[in-house]
Amino acid sequence: MASHEILGVLVQVYKRGGKAWHCSASLKGRQYRASTKEEGLDQAKAFAEDWYLGLRGKLAAGLLKTETTFAEAAKKFEQETSNSL
């Protein structure tokens, strides 16, 4: 798998077997990934840099969406099913 680091080691740009490059980064202990939808490495690196800076801006503004954990979903499911019995 071809892989490159940009912005020091903050962002990784890599190929997952297809034509398009993907990027990943960690913020506050969470891993984020996206497809650059670019086939050229230079264009993919430019996309990844903009994507990462956008994530940082959303984090600073409190707009970064976080997913529900499995434990949270399981608890909600148990609550909903116990109420319907």
C-alpha cells in the first residue's frame, strides 16, 4: 500500500487498492478518514491538507460530529426495547 505523510506526521495519504487516494488523521484521540477522490498524488495531498484544516476548524468551533459508540447504541436499544414490553 502506497502511503505518504503530510503536515509533518499529522495526516496520512494512502491508496487502498483503487485508483483514488484516501487520507486519515487523528484529532483528540479519534481517527478520521476520507476519500480524496483524486487519482494524482499532488492533488490528493492538497485535498488532504484542506480537509485536515477543515477538521481542525470544526473541532475548534465545536461543530465536529462524533459518532455514537457501540456501548451507547446498545444502551439506547435496551431502553427502547424494555419500554415496549
